[in-house]
Amino acid sequence: MSPVIKRGGDKFTLPSKYLLFILTIICIGLIIITFNTSAFNGVVNSVAGTFVVPFQKGITTAGTWFKTTSDNLASIRELQSENESLKQKVDELTNENTNLEQDKYELIQLRELYKLDQQYSDYSKVGARIIAKDAGNWYHSFVIDKGSDEGIDVDMNVISGGGLVGRITDVGPDWAKVQTIIADNSSVSGTVLSASENLIATGDLELYNEGQIHFSKLVDEADKVSVGDKVVTSNISDKFLPGILIGYIAEIEEDSNNLTKSGKITPVVDFEYMNEVLVITQKKNTGN
């Protein structure tokens, strides 16, 4: 049976074979469209896989890097802040330690001066601090913070570190200059305690680089004097009070005249490190 189509009042008849052909064409078209749509989607997916996905990965990686970097910078700033705080604490502790060490050193010095004061208790003394020194490694000449206002006078003896340092050579109202026994132009009349023999100890800055000074004019006919014997200021000294420890015999040599001996003395005072001294206010030449 063929379908009937009315046309302008007339009947139009479409044969069945044509209708079947048209339907077939339509189905084939739909199949092609469907296939092409799947292929298009495949192409789109392929393009997305090739370009979009790596781009997305790049954005994700970059975002992760920026976040990590930001976190690291924040951590670095925090560590820097902690580091500054720790540095400040270290500085504070260093200062405290330095002050404690200084206090400890000063305490030791004061204890030594106290012992020295007791050792020479027969003499009246005034404590003083060294405020300046001449150039060089050794305290061969220095200035103290006490002067005539405190009763300090020229030729008063100065002691520290267990024994004789030197004598006052110049005085102001609130200062005084001290020349020590290691200075080149210094000389002290001494006595070797073990033998009661006298000698002259003379300063020598070059020799004091070895920690020693010279002695000469020792009369020791019986060879009583030996290395290690104590040497103190003698009674015949014109500027130094008797009995103050100078040092110890270090070397002895026979002089060419075969009558006297000379050698070296190791002073008891360390002339490289001094801060405080005691000034004996009694003078040898006046007895005051």
C-alpha cells in the first residue's frame, strides 16, 4: 500500500520503495552524525589531554611552589627573629660573664692585697688603682689614682703581687707616678735571706722579656747563695724600706775579679698584669 498525500486538492501517492529509501538515507545520516559526534568528542578529549591537562598540572605545580616558598619565607623570618633574640641573649650572657670574671679577678686582687697588707702589717698603707701606664708590654712606669691629697709623697714604696713594685717618683693632688724595679734606670739594694749577703738589683726591660732582672756586687765567699734563694730589700737601702720581697735568685755567675758574683733575679711581682697596688706611707729617708 502506498501512502497518500493530498496536494492542492489532488491526491499525491508516494510509492513505498521511495519512502523506504528516504528512511534509509535518514538513518545513515543519523549514524554518520552520531559517529562524527563521538569522533569530535575524541578529538576534544585528545586535545584536552595534550594541552589542557599539562597546563593544569603546571598551574598546580606553580601554586604549590609559591605556597611552599611563602611558607619557607615565613619560617625564615621566624627563624631570623628567633636568631636575633638568641643573639641578644648571648650578648647579655657574655656581658654578665665578663662582669663576673672581672669581679672574680678584682676579688682575687683584693685578697692578694689583703694578704700583702697582713704580711707587711708593720707599715701603714694606702690602696690605689692604676689609671695609666707607659707604652710597652710591661708596667715599668705607671700612674695611680692617689696623690698628695691622700698623703702620698715622693720615694714612698709601692708593693703588689707579694712583693716590691717600685717607688713614687712624682706626685700630684690626686695622682702619683710609680717607677718600678724593672725599669732600666732602677736599682735596689737587696739582701739574700739565706746568707745575709747584700747585692744590687738593677732593672733591665730587655732582660725582663725573659721575666728576669740583673743583680751584681754579691759577695759570697763561702758560696752560701744558691738558685731559688729569696732576695729582699736590705737595711742599707736609701729609698726602700727593709724586708720587702724582691724575688728569687735565678742564675749565679762568678765575676772576672773573683771577688763578687752577678746573675739574675726572678721578681715576685708580675709586671705584665697589675691593676691595684699598695703604697706604704712610711718613708725610709725620714722614718715617718
